[in-house]
Amino acid sequence: VICSSFKSTAVRHWSNIPFITVPLSRTHGKSFVHRSELKHAKRIVVKLGSAVVTRGDECGLALGRLASIVEQVSVLQNQGREMMIVTSGAVAFGKQRLRHEILLSQSVRQALHSGQNQLKEMSVPVLEARACAAAGQSGLMALYEAMFTQYSICAAQILVTNLDFHDDQKRRNLNSTLHELLRMNIVPIVNTNDAVVPPPEPNSDLQGVISIKDNDSLAARLAVEMKADLLIALSDVEGLYDLPPGSDDAKLIDIFYPGDQQSITFGTKSRVGIGGMEAKISDKIQVYVEVLPQSKNRETSTIIKVKSALWALQGGTSVVIANGTDPKVTGHVITDIVEGKKVGTFFSEVKPAGPTVEQQAEMARSGGRTLSSLLPHQRAEIICHLADLLTDQREDILAANKKDLDVAVSGGQLSQPLLKRLSLSPSKLNSLSIGLRQIAVSSRDSVGRVIRRTRIANNLELEQITVPIGVLLVIFESRPDCLPQVSALAIASGNALLLKGGKEASNTNQILHRLTQEALSIHGVKDAVQLVSTREEVEDLCRLNQLIDLIIPRGSSHLVRDIQRAAKGIPVLGHSEGVCHVYIDQEASIEKVIKIIRDSKCDYPAACNAMETLLVHRDLLRSPLFDQIIDMLRVEQVKIHAGPKFASYLTFSPSEVKSLRTEYGDLECCIEVVDSVQDAIDHIHKYGSSHTDVIVTENEETAEYFLQHLDSACVFWNSSSRFSDGYRFGLGAEVGISTARIHARGPVGLEGLLTTKWVLRGDGHTVADFSEQGSMKYLHENIAVTHRTSS
């Protein structure tokens, strides 16, 4: 307990919970506000609970988990961080060791005294915890030393008791020792000296006093004393819950703010837990734990975990409580937390003004269901109103966009193609408005459209109708015009929408989202479209598989690949690359060739539908047509890379490509030579991305062969690859271009955001009616679909 040597105490109140604290010498005294800041943590305390380091039988150590934890700590230590460990495990290690010694001793004695040399049944006496700790401490430390040595890291053992914090001189000595170890790049491994520690005082921690009778309190005290930036408390619990963990609606709290007045519960998956018990730390905070009748201290230790975390937070140390026993995350739980990923419960003193992304997703789902129930003309009215706002509020939109452009230019971090994507203009806004009105027209015949009607039997009719997918998450970079386009498509299809735009377009996105919500408000569905403005990592968003039904990435191939890897149980619609080809046949028209290549490559080189590889028939080399192609590309300042075959034809050639699968996204392209249309098809199948590919030829038979045999989402004859676009296809806009082969392919407009459901209308029918002994027969008659939408 905190002793009288501290002359004064400070009492601070959070949600009516008093905390008695000691005067702190730290000057900053500020914890991190957001998870994303945890990557800046320099000094980190990792607390390992008994359930983390101990085997399931509580006799011996979980060596696999321990080795993984040592590896993660070593990785962070070698990054230049200062790592400290507060560990349990000595009792379990000693229990295993003493059991072995006792059994061995008994077997020897019984073998000596048994005439028949047969061992009687042996039993192991109950082992006292302090004796186990004394026997296990050296072995535990030796194990840590051996593991850290594998990473060229030295560890040092420090055993403490409450008296070491009780006495000012001892506390200063401990502080000095720890600082010296950290200065020498040594990892201190701290534990209570359980061999000599007195029995704990009953319920002392429940009075608001932080002692060190357990490792949670010790870790909190150590973190505050050492001015640590972060305390990671690992045990066999996930974190704090908003409801009892066993209930259907219980949700893990991502960030807990001590000032919240809501009730919380502390969830656990303890191997000893089969029942529920409720405990209170105050009138506002409830803690639910699962305990066995014999686990009398479980309730108290859980309360201590929460109070210790809050006490450390008050002292200026950020805290995360997480599960260190889950085999799916054990191997990276510590590094994930430091990287700012959503693991466990993060304690923060500051609560953002807006809702969490989970709350936004729930709001969007609720609003989306109302949106889908609107009449078709009402959804069309919303979209038309948004189109009007884009023109009426043009000056405000362009002013916000100029702010983003000025920041981007001054920062110098965006390339010219990305700056072009970021920029809005009156003509772009006008095109957006026109596209939205196209979507509004098509929206009148979308949700609830009857695709098929079947008479199963008399008075038993089945319909297949179109319905929204649910909640869409669209992640886009640089292009603010994407926001109203995607919003309009979501509104038309009755889908809820979460939007995550790049920070480079934050001002533009905010005003466009405000206008979108203004349009939605005319029919009371403002919440259906949400802009994620919190600093959520894309990877964390991709884990919300209970809230999001489809992810649509709009951006670089790097972004799309990252999302496809990060998505956990959520389908991703999109394409990772746009390696588009234009094949020039030997029977191509010179005039068409020049126009199509120039437009495909130079109109908007950053677009995913821009040409990246030009395939030229071998017979065209050294022809006037080929010379004109090269001259035009030079005039347009296109940097040329030579494919292997093309390079072999030339004495002096441009730089040879490193890869034929390159998406340049700029005024660069590859030129390669092929022997025939089949050779071109084979090349595209091998190196292309199944996005958009073009043939230029006057031979209709050759063109049809190319169109029929090439397996890409979009295949064109004598036209620019840049036509691969939802607006140009007459879809009004697109949520993206998909190269997937299921559900939607190519530019994805309104139809691609719908799925179907089956509606069966009967009159007391049962399957038994259609059995051999039943009175009814299946008809399966197709009924003409006379109405466009289901009544």
C-alpha cells in the first residue's frame, strides 16, 4: 500500500471514481490520445499475466507463447525502444520443478523399501506458493536469458516487494537501477518476490490504493514511476465490453474513455471460467468475470486490472489491455498494438467529438435500411438534389479543393498525376452533375425489380427480386469526385455507405459529404452515407466483417493489394492493377492507330484504363506507320521502354523493361513485338491484368477473333482503352472497375451494387404436400414478368 512517507496525496475523479496517487516527477504527464500515436512510444512496459506464460494445467510454462513474446519484445528493442517486462510464471515453473523432484524422491524411496520392487500409488502434496516461487524464479530467469540471447539482447532480473516502493531510498535505488539498465540497452524483467512477499491485505486495492501485491498493480506502478509511454497488459481476456461478454449483443470496446458514464463489463475467456459473477468498482462501472467456485480471487484481480489501467493512464502512461493467449494473434499481439492496430481495449483520456467507425457503420446500416424502403422516385429525388447542389455550391466546393491543392503543392509529396486527380474544376463538377442525373433515371428501376417469377404449384408463387448488398465501404485516394459518384450509386441501389478518403482531399471530401447528407435529409435518411474522418487504419476497417458487406477500393494498385490482403471475411470488389494493352495489327489504319494510341496513353496517363503496353505486329517494324507512332510518342513526351523481343530487333534501343507487368501510371509505356494476333492474345493473358485491352485493325475476322478469345473484363476494337468507364458506358458513374469473375466485372455501376433475394407466397403449403402420398404436384411454370418492380 502507499505509505506515510509520501507527505501528500492528490485525489482525481473520473466518473465518480476516486484515485489516490503519489506526486509524480514526470513533466509531460500526457498519454497518447489515439492508437495511431502508439507507434511513437519510446518506453514500453509489457505485463505478462499468469495465464499468458503458464500452461493450461498451471504447472509449467507455455514455451511457445513465451518465445513469441520474447521475439516481439526483441524486435521492438532492436528498433531503439526501451522495453521492460513485468512477468508472472515463477510459481508455475517452481510447481513443475518441485512436483518432479517430489515424485522422483518418492519413487526412489519406494523402490528401495519395496521387496517386490513395485511402486505404490504416489500422490503429490499441496505445494505452498512461496516455496514454488523460490524454486522456480531462477529457472524462469534462465529461460528468459536463453531466449533473449538468440536476439543478441541482454536481460536483467529485478525482484521487488511492496517495501521497495514503501521506502523512499529503496524506491530511488530501484529507479536508478532501471534507468541504468535501459541506458545500457538491457531489458529489465521485473517480478514480485513471491518467495518472501506477505499475504495480500484483503480488498486493499478496492479502496482506491494502488499497491504492488499483484503484477497488474506492479506494472502500473512501474510504468508511472519510469514515465513509460505505454503499458501493454496481456492476460487471458480480450478487454472491456459494453455488455456481459456472454450476451448476444456484447461488443468489445475499442477505446475506453474514463469520463464515459456508460456501464462497461470486463470480458474473459479464462480456461477456468464457466459461470458469471458481477462486481462493482463504482456505481458507474461494472465488471463481469467468469469464475469457478474455487477461483475466489478472480473477481478481485479483474477489478485490479481495470483500476491499475486507469491509475497508469492518470499518471500519463497509455494502456492497452489485450489477450495474450489467443493462438491466432499471440505471435504479433505486442507489435500490432505498437503499430496502432485495433487489438484489445485502448485507454484514452480524450474522447473525440464524433462517433467511432463502428458506430458510424451501425448508423449507416440503419439509415440504409430506411433508404432501401423508400419509393424509387424518392431515391431519384435525393440524387437529383445532390446534382443541383454540386452546381449551386460550386464556388464553395472549388474553394475547399483549392485548400487541399495548396497543401499538396506546398508539401511536395504528390506526383503530378495524383495532383491532377485531386483537382476539381467547373467542367468536372458539371460532368459529375450530368452523371448523377443519369443515375437518378436508372434508379427508378433498380431496387425491388422482379427478375424471375415462377409458379411452383397452385397458389404457390416464387419471385426473385433485386435488393441492396448492405453496407459498402469505399476507400479512395486523391479523387474527391469519387465521393458524389459513389454516394449516388449507393443511394440509387439502396445501399448504406462508409467512405474513407485520403487526407490529401480532406477539405473537399468534407464539403461534398455535407452536401450529400443535405440531399439525403429531404427524405430523412441522412445517416445512410457516412464519411470516416477518424484516424482509422485501412487494415482496421477491413476487419469489421460484422458491420461491412463489401469493400470497394479506389486507388493505386498498392492500396488495392493491401486491402485485398487485409480484408478478413469481407469480399473485395476491384482490380489490383490496370496493365492495359493496345495491339496494332498489320492491317491497321494509320490514322486510327495514331489517334487511339495518343488517347489511350496521353489523355489521362494516371487512370487505370490508360495504355501501359503497346503490342506491335512484327511486320510493322521499320514501316512508316511505326515511325509515326514513335514520333507521336516523343512529341507527347512519353518515355518508351523496350520489351525483350523489341530490343532484340534494335542496335540501339530504349531501356529494356524490368517487368512486362508494369503499370506506369504516367507518361511511360512499354513497346513489345508480337508475331500474330494469337501471339498478342497469349502475351496479354500472361502479362495483363484482365482490365481493358484493345485491337486496332481493319480486318473484321481478326478483330472478332481477338474479341472472342481474349479473356479480359473489357475488350475493344478500334477504340481507345479510355472508354472503359462507367460514365462513358452510360452507367452514370462507377464504384470501380472489377477484374473479378464473380458478381460484377468491368465498370461497376448500379447493377453491380445489387444482389437478389427470393420471395415465396403460399397458402399453407408444406413440403409434405408434394410427397408420394401428398395431394399436390410441382408445376414449375415460368410466369411472365409484367411489372418491373415487386409490389
